[in-house]
Amino acid sequence: MSDLDAAWIRLETAAKAAGEKRIVEFFDTEPQRLETLTLDVAGLHLDLSKQAWDEPGLEAALDLAHAAGVEAARARMLGGEAINSSEGRAVLHVALRAKADADIKAQGVPVMAEVEAVRERMKAFAEAVRSGAIKGATGKPFKAILHIGIGGSDLGPRLLWDALRPVKPEIDLRFVANVDGAEFLLTTADLDPEETLVVVVSKTFTTQETMSNAAAARAWLVAALGEEGANAHLAAVSTALDKTSAFGVADERVFGFWDWVGGRYSLWSAVSLSVAVAAGWDVFQGFLDGAAEMDAHFATAPLEKNAPVLVALAQIFNRNGLDRRARSVVPYSHRLRRLASFLQQLEMESNGKSVGPDGKPAQRGTATVVFGDEGTNVQHAYFQCMHQGTDITPMELIGLARSDEGPAGMHEKLLSNLLAQAEAFMVGRGTEDVVAELTAKGVSEAEIATLAPQRTFAGNRPSTLVLLDRLTPQTFGALIALYEHKTFVEGVIWGINSFDQWGVELGKVMAGRILPELEAGAVGEHDPSTSALIERLKK
Ligand code: F6P
């Protein structure tokens, strides 16, 4: 048996044993538990002490990380090796937030000069649009940006904008992603083309949704400003520079990035140009700096004190050790409400794989479903199921230690809910307590027999709590980098390539076949259900 197989078995055995005990009791038997399982990194406080592992469980998880070669894999990624083997690419989103003088190479080729050159151009462009030095075709300054992109070219910038946008932005920022005319219509209805800059973001510049929206935006501009006027309102972000110029974007308005940046890891690049313009360069730079701080921690901290590693191991412990196949991420912060959508792509597109880079089946279950929305709203939606449903779903609860936004007193209420939920998930409420309460109220014994079980909370639901000191560009950058590295560590332990996404191809190809059939052509060969639906829609 290999060391890795043995480590997996130890993890599974330890998890089974821990799963039979109550998390809250680990605090009695492990005096060091809080100290061991809390850490402060880059303005974030992490508390993993309410997780399902006990001391032997944590030890087994750390052994697994060592046996899976997490440290060596980390060195390969940071060293710019082609760890995305199916595409022969390095994985260097860390370079996008590194200082200009960092020594970073992609497969031996230094990258920082190019990274810095694009950053300088982005900064100059952002400042020129904000100051009004760059204007629209009719001489008016830009008051709005229409950001067009999907997936990694949308979710990151959208989250970033919500997280850090000024309360009253000088330049409004709107996003269009879906190939659904309704979204385009609703988003542009109150925009004035004379004052709108359209930024088309697509790594490949071929994505159907983005190119359809880009064509719609161009037509919308042309109708108001004519062909030449429209071009003055376009900018693009892409690795496909030939295609952007064919679309009519002037070369000086095209911002590149590199094949060593995956779409879902690209929000540190020019993909967030719209945000850098609308929120200002300093905000964007702060975001990069916060991530760089998390990168330095991830690169150097020992595994047992490494925040991304511990968050990943908690997930592995739950997923593989305790067979928990979903995880919910709940930010108690309106500004972070889109975090789960972002993580769905980051984690599920990265690690939703069934085979390793050698083409052989993965030996253990990989990515779980991740879902969530903002607290407290979700308490009034799906938390019933989280507290009393038949399945246990581990949680990540995220909050801001301090916030000055909004009316006095509200933030404390938000925080009290966050802490209460984490406690309730772990501690629950025993039947005796419920019985005592009902008895004191004079409820009959017969009624208590049916009511008490319904009002009992089993507890023992694991959660990780992440507290940002405040929501600043820096802490937000650190939070996103934490999740990126967590995703990477999980991929290493599961033995999969986290950086390709072949699973999105099949649907794209089939949609390409169905579109002409829907438009006019003869219906080709499909399964009976799909054929019947196509025929129905053609009528
Ligand atoms: O969903 C597949 C995918 O390739 C993502 O990885 C990517 O973020 C998204 O499509 C958008 O791709 P592009 O930036 O090339 O338009």
C-alpha cells in the first residue's frame, strides 16, 4: 500500500471515530483546541474549532496533506511549472498581484515585466476615464460602464464591484452576462450611449454569450453614435488580440492577459478593468496587495498553521471522511452576497472532475456542491433544513468584525445572528431542555411527546467562521486568495488537475448543433425527448 493510500485510510478511520462524537465535547478534552484551530492572517480571523475533527482527525488530515505532496505541488505552482498538464500551461495568478520586482517565471520565462506593463496601462486608462481626459464620441465624459463577459470574465468583477463599490459611484458599473436579450434590455434601458463605455471581457473572445452581447452593445452604440463614434466607446480585455481588433476595438484600448491565468482566477488581471475604472486604481491596488499578503502566507506557513490548507482539509474531512456532499457558504455581509456564486465557479469548475491528469479515475469523491447567499436572509429560507434536515451540510460563515456602513446598531444585530447560528449549529438544543420549557408552560404530557422531538435540535453541525477585521480592498483580496489556494490544495489531495474545464465543452458543442435546427434547418439526430422539444419550439 502506498503512503498516500495509508494516509487516506487513516483519515477515513479518524473521521469515522470523530463523527461518532459531539464537536462541542472536543473542547472539554482538548484544552489547546481554540489555540490550535484559530489563526489570524492578512486581516482575517479564522476559527476552525467548530469543525468536525478532533485532535486525531486533524492530525490524520495533516498527514494526508503531507502524503499527497501539498508542499511540493505548491512549489511547482509558484515555480511556474506547467501544472495544468492537459493544456500544457503554468498557473500563475499569483503573479498578477505580485510586486513588479518579484522573480516569477512561467515555464522558465519571466512574466513580471509584462504584468507590470499591463498594470501601468490599466492604471493610466482608469485615471484618464475618471478624470474625463478620455471622453465619448460626442465629447461627454463617461458616466457608466457596461461590462460584458461571463463565467470568470464576469463573476469575479461583479463580486469585486459589490464588495468595494463607493456608495455613490461617479461612474456607474453594470454587468451583462447571459445570452438572454432580457438581461441586455433591462441593464441598458436607462443608460445613455453617449456616456457609456462598453468593456468586452473574454479570454478567448469567442464565447457565444459574450460575443452576442458585444454585438448587441455595438449595435446599440452605432444606432446613437454611428460606426466611428461607437468605436470610441469600446474597450476589450482578452488574450486573443487579433479577434479584438477585428471587432473594432482600437489596439490601445485592448488589455491583454496570459494563458497562464485561468478564467476563474483572472479577476486580478485586466478582467477587472471596469472595476479599476469605476472604483479607482487605489482600490484595485489594495485588492491586489491583500491577495499578495495571503500568497506570502500560503507559500511559507507550515501546513498546520496555513489558512488555505486548513480550510481545504476541513472540507476534505467532511467530504471524504464523513461523506458530506455539499457545503454552504454564508457571508453575513450584503456586499459579499455574491460570494457563493463566485465560489461555485472557482471550486466546482476547478475540482468537479472524476479522473486525474493520467486519465485514471479519481480514487475519492471530489468537489462538493457549494451554495449560499447572504445572512441573515438565508436564515429565513433554507436554514430550517440546515438545522433539522436529515443531512448534515458543513458551513462557512463569514462576517465583518467592524463596519461603519448604515444606521447605528444594525451591524451588532448582524453579528449576533452570525455568532448565534454558528453556536446553534454546533450545540443544538437537547430534548430535556425542550421538555422542561414545555412543562413549565403547562403543556400536557401527550402534547410534549409529539412536540418535543419537533423542537429539538441535534446540533453537531460543523462550521468554519471567517471574520474580516473590516471589509477593505486588502481583506477582500486576502479572502479571495484564501479560497483560490484552498481550491488548489483540495485538487492536489484529490489528485486532479484543478485548472482545466473540459466539462463545459459538450453542452457548448451541442448548443451549436441545435441553434441552426431551431432557426430554420432540418432537425438532426437527437434522443426522442430532445427531438420532440425542438419540433415543438419550431412550431
Ligand atoms: O465556462 C467555461 C469558461 O471557459 C470559463 O472557464 C470562463 O471563465 C468562461 O467560460 C468565459 O470564457 P471567456 O473569458 O473566454 O469568454
